[in-house]
Amino acid sequence: MEKKESVKYVDDGRTIADMSADWMPWNSGYMRRGKYARPEKRKLSKAEKKEEKKTYRAAVIAMYRAVLPIVLCVSVAFIAVFFLIKLWLS
């Protein structure tokens, strides 16, 4: 049986995939203007700003109302398990 010669790997420096990640926020920079630049925002009037703030607050309150039952259930379950373990170990 002949022994196979191992081929030594040589890095020739070719890149298989682009790793520049220009879409990442830390690579976009403040001064860079490219295909991922943010569009210009239009100026809002005071009434529009007030309405936008009101809508944002309503959305945040709705989010908290949606999450509150889940948080309460997890808290009650944690407290119940804590007391059961305390009874069991005492």
C-alpha cells in the first residue's frame, strides 16, 4: 500500500463572500451617503407632532396592556413555586 501525500493548504487570499456588511448600522456612518442612506424627513407642524406623540403613547400603552397578563402569570407561578419549595424543604 502506498501512503498518500498530504496536500498542504495554501491561502491564496480569495474571498468567497462579501463580508463588508454595509447594511450594518455601525458601518454606515453619519456622513456616508449610499444606497442605504435614510430618506429626508419632512417638517411636521405642531398639530402633527402632537398627534404623532399621542399615537405613539397609545401604542406603548397598548403594548404594556398586552404584556401585563403574561408578566403577572409568570410572577404568580414563580411565587407559587418558591413557596412550594420553601414548604417542602422546611
